[in-house]
Amino acid sequence: MRDFLKLHPESPSFAVSNIEVVVTRPSVDDLILSYIVTGKMNEVRMPPVMPAGRADELWRHTCFEAFVRASSGAVYYEFNFAPSTQWAAYRFTGYRSGMSGANEIGSLPIEVRSSPDRYTLQASLPLNLLSALPRNSFWRLGLSAVIEDRSDHLSYWALAHPPGKPDFHHPNCFAHNFPATVKP
């Protein structure tokens, strides 16, 4: 799948013109998410790359996100991927409720590449470790990004936005369906 994230109408971006996400599935148990940002990358605030590791509150700055849930049911996972290569994984029992660390996720490999007008962050999601989701149904994927510019302004990007303020947890944001398992 290849799609463009849409900028939330109440959060203009002066640095970024487009964010494209390419989703590939090299095996039944893996998704690879490639977030491709185009614009004036020197105007985007990017944390320096550091050793990969789990960290909280990554969404307060430039961060790329993925949300996964079953087509039916309230449980979902949230993944945050920072340009620093730090990451976070959470499980929710319902819309913005019952949040806990998704400790079944031990690591999330992240690679980054940058040029003056293009930035790519690639992250791998281990679908087989999402134990709270049923494997015998379709799943829904929400993709989003928070971009911080040099003036500390945040812009919010997603496949789809609900009415009102930016809210990546909203069911409307889970805009891409895919099978949990792939038949041979």
C-alpha cells in the first residue's frame, strides 16, 4: 500500500509539503512502514539519532505513529517511532482507555535517511506479537505523524481525521484494512 497522509486543517505546516507512507508485508508476521517526508527538512526539528530503545512521550515532538486493531473489538495497539530511533509500544482496551505498555514487544527496528528535501523513517512491526488481537479477522491500520518545526509549531498528519481537534486514536483514523493472516 502506498498512501499520503493528510494534514489536519487546524495545524498548518510551513516546513513539510507531503508525507507518504509505503506499507509492505514481506511475511505474514511483519509489516514494514516507510514514512517519506518531503519539504524543507532543515526547518523540521529532528532529534539526533541515538541507540534504539523504548521511551515514552515521543509524540510531543517529531514522531511517526501506527495504530493496529481488529475490525471488530475495542482493543488496539499504538506504536511511536522517533527520528532518534527510540520507540514506544502501548496496548489499549478501548478508545483512549486501559493503556498499558505492550511489553510483548521487545524491540522495533528503525532506520532513518535524510537529505535537504526528503526524510525517510522505516520501521518494522512484528504482527505475530500482537497477542491481544484475534488472528482470524481483518485488522485496521491507522498511520499518522506529528511534525515539529524549528519554531516549535506542531502539525498533525493522518490517513484520515475525525471532525474537531487532531485525534489519532479515533476510530475514523483506522482507515486501512488488511488480513491478520495471509493465506498461502
